Amino acid sequence: MSITDWPLEERPREKLLALGSQSLTDAELLAIFLRTGTRGKTAVDLSNDLLDGFNGLRQLLKADQKSFCQHHGLGTAKYAQLQAVLEMARRYLSEGLKRGDSLTSPQETRQFLSSQLRDYAYEVFAVLFLDQRHRVIHFEEMFRGTIDGASVYPREVVKKALEHNAAAVIFAHNHPSGVAEPSQSDERITGRLKEALGLVDIRVLDHFVVGDEVVSFAERGLL
């Protein structure tokens, strides 16, 4: 049976318009993106197959072009469309922390950092530079590494903080494994950075580890 033969209230697009996007399942949202199914399968059927094959929505969205296009019903055009949607989502979230905005919401900060760092296949260390009122000056990805680590150089962080005339900083890095538990090396480099920045009166407000969740050093009492 085609989706057009379904009752109106069960069709993904009509359901979204009537009840909002939050009312849809992952498969229904994906079906709207795919628009069409394949022979003998509706777009929702195809979406369920894809979610099963990729072991969930996140893994599907993280898939590289080769893995994505190997699945029946997908191709380079769909891959390009998906990457465009993901980039628009990242840019939408990044607008929540523009230059001059104050960090008044920890959740907003978490969402921003997660959107920027979560889906990298390698480790990235980034810094939010802030002024005395904790307003955003600049966000920068400073160091990139392999799948399990990035080399971080305190001297370069201090240099960049002085360049931006920052009064405070927030560090963030991702764990490609998805496990956001801070490691001993994470704690050691945070201590070294805090000590180096303290010599020039720049405060370290927090260090976030981004994985399937976002863990705060400050909330853990690790600063």
C-alpha cells in the first residue's frame, strides 16, 4: 500500500504539519527527507530498513558517502542533500552563540559544543574565548588528532587567548568513541592549561567532553 493510501493523520508529512515535527518517529522524519520508497516499499518502510541497517539515526547521519550510497534507495544526490541539511542544522545551532552573546544557559552551551564537535571521526580540541562579562569573543578548533587523541599545546592556547584579549575561556573536545567520560590525560592537560592561563590572569571556566552526552569538568569538580 502506498503512503498516499494511508489515512491522512498517519501520513508523515500531514502528521508533521498537524502535530509538529516532535510527534514523528525517526523513521517518519527520515521518510519525509527520502520522499519516495523503492519497489514494494514505502518511504517509511525504507526508512525503517535503513535505521536497522545503520543501527540508528545517528550512525546513519554520520555515515560516509561510500557507506551511505551502498544501501538500496540511496545515492549521491541523497547524500549531498543530507550533508546540506546537517550543515544547516550546525549553522542554526551556532547562531545561538554569536560574538557578544553572554553565556547565560549551560544547556545552550552544551548544544552548541555538541553540534560543532560530536560527529568528528577524530579528536578535536576547541576553545571558546570570552570577555570579562563572559560574552563570546570567538570559537576556534585549535588542535586535531587521531581517533583517540589530539596533541594540545598550552603555549598556543595562551597566545591565542591574548590575541583575542580574552578574560576567560571554556575548553571542549570530543571523544569519537561516544564515551564522554574524562580520561586522566584530559585532566592533566586541563591542569596544565589552567596553570599556564593563570599566569596571564585568564580564567578557565569549564572543560566539556563531547560524546553521546556532554560532560562538564566544573560539574564533576575537576577544575
